[in-house]
Amino acid sequence: SQQGEEDPQALSIQEGENATMNCSYKTSINNLQWYRQNSGRGLVHLILIRSNEREKHSGRLRVTLDTSKKSSSLLITASRAADTASYFCATLNQGGKLIFGQGTELSVKP
Amino acid sequence: SAVISQKPSRDICQRGTSLTIQCQVDSQVTMMFWYRQQPGQSLTLIATANQGSEATYESGFVIDKFPISRPNLTFSTLTVSNMSPEDSSIYLCSDDTDYGYTFGSGTRLTVV
């Protein structure tokens, strides 16, 4: 079963612009993770933020976590055409299972 | 992080047949997970596979349809049995670490 929702479902931007994707979840979590999937292939782990963290950076990625609102956001700065992919948030629940959101399809136009 | 080799990468199968998907991890991992991704959808957890015990299936998935083996700490298989067109999906295996899950490259299954 899906843990929560992501919005927007699809996002189209120009190269150089920032892309923001949001994720909401329903239950208590140990951590929240973001993944990228190119064209229905395997998933690539991008970043993990623990439940006691509020913000994390990795290169052009910035993730925030608000456990009171049960939400997270992924910001990709200065986007590139190569960032075109589907992005999924996933939460690790107390039972040790990784549950995925619905995903955001990002298109970056050159 | 671990590297997972998954095969086959894709297959086209006849209705009523079975397909076994293999995942090999380059290091020992405690738990492995199998996911299904239906066309245009997100990932849904099928089951959790621990070495030496029966897999634990999520609601909506049963062992007769998706038998799983986990003979050692580096290998697991998922069989999709008695396939129908509704089983056409991408199937992915993964392991867990403290820093995030590693996924195999996926098996794109088409049932005709």
C-alpha cells in the first residue's frame, strides 16, 4: 500500500530553473528517502533524512522534513536536462519496510 | 553501498507460464525486498525475504503466486507463477542499509 502522496504529479520546467517536489505521509517514520528513476529502470537513491533532522543537502539537492506536518520537500536547484526522471519519496516505517509515494514526473527542457 | 545484479532485464512470456527473477548482491545483506511497479505507477512492496525463513508477504500478495527463495545472504529469487497479462510490470529487488536502499535494475515483464 502507498504511504502517501506526492505533488505535483508532473512538473515541466526550463533548464536552469529550480524544481520543488512535495511528499506527504501518514504514519510515524524512522527516515524518509528520495529516489530517482529514469525511464522505468532501476531506482537510484538520492538522499536520506532521518526523523530527527529538518534539512539536508547533497550537491544541488535540498531536502526538508516536517514531522509535525508529516511532509517533506525535495528541491533541485539549477536543473539540467539530465534531471528529467521520475522522483519518488519513500518512508521507512517502524516495521522496517520502505513504502513509496506516487511519484513526481519531472521534465526539464533544454 | 551494495551492488545488486538482477536478471533477466526483460522478458516476454506466455499466459499461464512462470518466470523466475534472480537477484545477486555483492555483499551479505540481512533483508531483501521485492517490489512490483505496474505501468505508470509507483512501487508496491510484494514481500520481505530473510535468509533461512519464509518470506513475509504484503496484503494482496500470496506465496502461491509469488514464491520467493532466499538460500543465503547474497541471493534471492522471485517467481511469478501462472502469469496473466495483469502481471505485466517491472519487478525490482532491493536490500537495505542505514544509508538507503539499493535496487536492482529491474525486470520488465510482459505477459501475452
